[in-house]
Amino acid sequence: PAEAPAKKEEAAVVEKEVVAQVTYASGSASPAAKKILNEKGIDANAVSGTGRDGRITKQDAVDAVPSMGTPPTHGSRDDSRKKLSMLRRKVAQRLVSAKNETAMLTTFNEVNMEPVMTLRKKYKDQFEKAHNGTRLGFMGFFVKAAVEALKRYPAVNASIDGDDVVYHGYQDISVAVSTEKGLVVPVLRNTQNMGLADIESGIRDFGMRARDGKLGIDEMTGGTFTITNGGVFGSLLSTPILNPPQTAILGMHKIQERPMAVNGQVVIQPIMYLALSYDHRMVDGKEAVQFLVAIKDLLEDPARILLEI
């Protein structure tokens, strides 16, 4: 008789352990997972656990909530929340700073791309063969035109440092490159000494390494002027934001055929709108307009780029 209570107690303990094991295997949740499921009103028994002995992990709970684990489906009213990446946070800070701390203004012009397109079509195959597979694109022409225009209007190639304006005796062109993680702006150094092939090769290398996340911080700092090309995504017109501490940024856009008056005749020509955003504290409107006109003139008569006239 004295052993009966002990046996009953032992049986009760065993029964509790069995129940606990069954509950654990059928989907007990970790504290973090339980919190998510309770907040979202999801029954733990409806969730498949991938943890040890069927335990529901935090990731299992996240995956069970459509608005947390996957983007909302079309027509749903679920929300999807995702932390900004460090890169996007840095870019956002710089853009807000540029808007708040500069007297930014944008001027526009248009350029007839027919001469550059004709030249490119005529020589692109020879160019590629002569330069080990480097393709002749439009960016090379724009960089070369910008270099020549920056020599003529040094204020556009300057930067501000406290109460001082720093005029640079070289042209380091920042080229905006879009990646899945955000916008990066690597710098082509000493473009005044580079030929078209060097520029095109450099830009291609930047693009490939940017997509692989292999650009160094030193490669994205120190530019004196920026060029961004929204035209590759179909942008017809935009007002690019300055890349501090630089004075100006040139925006390229989509090439689109339009009727244009040429020698008294209306003809269809491939036209691109250009936008120059600049810091009015350092660059007067007259200089900005003349700079943009210089780029237009160089591109509409590309032989002048090579002759530097």
C-alpha cells in the first residue's frame, strides 16, 4: 500500500512527459515565434515547424505570415515591411543633405544625337576590333564633351569647402551606376587624359563590379562632376540632385525621334533632353547655360571633341 502513491506519482510524471513530447512534436513554438503568431492571430497547430523535433522557429512564423515573409499578392491589403539597406540609408542622407544645404537650380537644353549616332554606326565595328572588344557607346562622347566644357567653365568643376570654393585643375567624372541594392557613383580619374576607349572600358568595369558589390569606397569618392543617365530606363526628362560637395550634375535622358527644323525643313531627328543641376552659390545662371550649350555644340559636331575646339 505504501508503494501505491509512489507508483501513481511516477505514472503522472511519465504522462506529463509524454503529453509534453506530443505537444512539442506537433508544433510548440519558440518564444519569438509564439509572439509573432499571437500578434497575427495564427494558430500554431496550422504551422509546420522546421526546428528540432518539429519545433516552430521564428523563421517558420515569419514565413507563415504573408505580409512578413513574402511581398503582398496583387489585390490584397497586406503590407510588406523591410529595413532600408545601409547603402540606401547613406544615399538618402546625402540626397536630403544636398536638397537642404545647396541652392540647387536646374537648366535644360536639347541635343540632336544624329551626328553622334551616325559616327558611332560607321566606326563601332572597327572601334571594337581596335580596342580588344571595348564597345563604342554614348557615354564616352558625353564624358569627353563634359571634360572639354569643364575646362572652359571651371566653376562647374569646382566644389565648396566651408567658406572657400576649390577649383580643380583636373576632371574626375563620377558616373552614376544603378544596382539592385541602390545607386552608386564610381569615379573616372583624370578623364582629361583618357581616350574614348579608356572611358568606355572604365565605365563597363564599374558597372560589372558595382553589380557584384566589389567597388571600394575610395573608388566612389573625390569626383569633381557627375553624369547620370536616366535614359537607359526610359526617362524623358528629370532634375538630377547634386552629388555634394560637387557644384553640378549632368542628366542624360532617352533619345526620342521628334520633328525638328533643319535648314528651313521639318525633319525627324533623334533628340535627347539634357538637364544640368547646379549650386547657384558657386555657379551663375549664365555660366550654367553656357556650359550646357557647349556640351550641346560638341555633341552635335563630335569632331570638335577630338579637336578640342
